[in-house]
Amino acid sequence: MNTLTWQGKVTDPLMNLRNCQALATLYGSNPTMYLRSALLGVIESNDEIGFRGLDAVCPPTAWCISGGSCAVWCAGTSGRIHVPQLLAGWNSVYDDWQTSYGASGAFYNAGRLLIDTIGPDALAGVNKYYLFGHSYGGACMQAMAAILRSAGNPDMRIWSYGSPRPGLFRLGTILSSATNTRFYADNDPVRFIPPHSSEVPSLTALDNWDLVRGCNTQVQCPNGWQLEADGRMVETEGNPTVLHAVAMSIIDWCMDLNGFRSVNHALGNYIARFQAAYTTLNPVVDVETSRPREVEEVLTIRQREQIVDVGIRDVNTVLHQEPNLNTDYVVPQLPRNSPLRFKRRKVGRIWGVKFGTDVVALGPGKRHAGKLARAFNRAARANW
């Protein structure tokens, strides 16, 4: 790998097109050719490329080390295989020890595992990193960069395509001395995952976010470059005016057409956008002279209470309109003399029904939750 001849710009559409094409092949049988052509002048024909397959922690990943440089390509998630890690990582991101790096637990664990897989000895002589990732893989690359950067590695260049928010604002602080280039298609919903609490306040009203539905709000666009269909690249860092029409629960953001399985989030969409930018020969790069940055939420107690109040109203409004039962819950078979019963309990700030620690249903309101609990007990007595 030649570290001296490559002088490409981070927003070069041809370079990004080739890297998206390389990322798209990582689920295939022989992506070596695409990987070698991704960074022309960096990867030499005799440089060995290592691979790591898909598992529950990491997407398929390839890497190449030579001449003091390391290039890594990390693919996006496959279907729903990584969603449990995402939910667990985001739910505990504020209290887990690894947040000293600012990264969500899911991405931190993947980044650490990739470092261990490549091998500390192999990375010992590396002084320049080129890290590329799509979707989940893009967030993993940012977390991996934070771990490496904290260890003192000086030259870090990261490119992510359609990456979710990889963690806390602390992560951005750690990577502030690195070249962290984030690309988002203008119709990709994943760039808003997870939304800030003030953007979707209903998230603050529940402990288990998967039971709340529907909260339309303005969502702050994360730091990065927005790719338009006509090939324009627009720097819209922290733009708070982007309205996402279906800002829903975390689980909904992660599933189907609202998240990682959206056709607008797929690498094919990014390949088409970079192809449009490349064919224009001189793509217009829009840089706003005055733009609000994505800023950390430092809220007073009163502001937090106001956000929670809005969230409770949103949840109760939705619960009046949609079924409030946990359809994934399976009623247990218990002996007739069992002391366990369905009981009215608080779920976060919302009244609901619990059986032990399991959330069975949500209100709305204390009175309605009590009626639901009695109804569950009446229906279950035949089995007790």
C-alpha cells in the first residue's frame, strides 16, 4: 500500500463511487477486484486483503495493511440480524462504561472485535487509517476510529454512507481531529436514527421504546454531506429544518421501509447518487455560509420535564387511536394457586399493565390501565 501517491479529496465522487461498489460486494463471493480498484494508488496488486464474515456482532468486513497504512471496508447490516444489538446499545448508551469513547455499545463492541480480529500486532506499525462503511458498518468504523484515536493513532480518515448516529456527542469530540466524512442520501431515513429526545419526546416517556407509535416532529439532520438525486452534495450539518414525516419509535426506525430495509437506504441508492455526481464532471458542492451545528442537548430540569410532558401527551394520543397491547407477549400457563396476577403499573412515565416484569399493555391513563389489568385477570382465570 503506497501512502504517498494518493491525494484524493474526501468528497471526490469517483472515489466514493468505487468504495460504495466495493462495500456492495462484501456479501458476495469474490469482492477482491472491487476492493483493489477502490483506492487507486493506495492498494497495490500484491497487498494481501483479509476478510471477516457476517456474525451477530459485525457485518462482513475486509481490510488491507501495508506500508504503514490500513484500509478497512465494513458492510451494512443484513436484514434484522443486528437490530437487538442496536436497541440494547442505544438503550444503555448513557450508563455503559464504553461511553467514555462516546460510542453506542453495539458499535463499540463491533469496532473492538474488528481491531482484535485484524490483530494488535498487525496494527502496531500503522500510522494512517482509511475506514469505509455503509449503514451499521459506517457507525462501526466511527466507533473503531474512536478507539484507535484514543490510543494515539494520528492520521484517521473515515467515510460513512447512510450511517445511523453512532453514539453520543462525545464521539464527535474524539474524532474532531480526524477526517470524518459522513454522506447521507436526502431520502435516507437511517441518518436520523436514533433521534434526539427533544426531536421525538415520546421516547422519553417509556422505558421500552418498542411499544410507542407515531410522533411526527422535526428531526435534526446529523453532521455530514447530503446527496441529492441530481448529483449535488450539500453540506447540511445540524440543519434542524428537515422534516421527517414518520418519526416513530426506535424499533420502527430500525425496521422495514422506515429504516435499515428501506430501498432509499440501500447501497444502490448511494451508488446512483455518486454516479450522478461523477457524470456531471463538476458536481456542485453547496456549502452553507451559516449553519447550526449538531449540538449536545444540555437541558435544565424544567426543560427535561417539558419534554417528558410532551412525550406523555404524544403517547396517550396515539394509544387512543391504535391497539395498545404487546402483540409479542405470550400469556404464561400458571397453576390455579399462583400468586402472580396482571397488575396496573408504571411503564416509564405511562400507566400500563405488567405481569411480573413483562409489559403486557399500555393505558392510556391510570384508570384505563386498571380496567385492562382486570380484563386480563378475568380472561386468564380459566387457565389458573
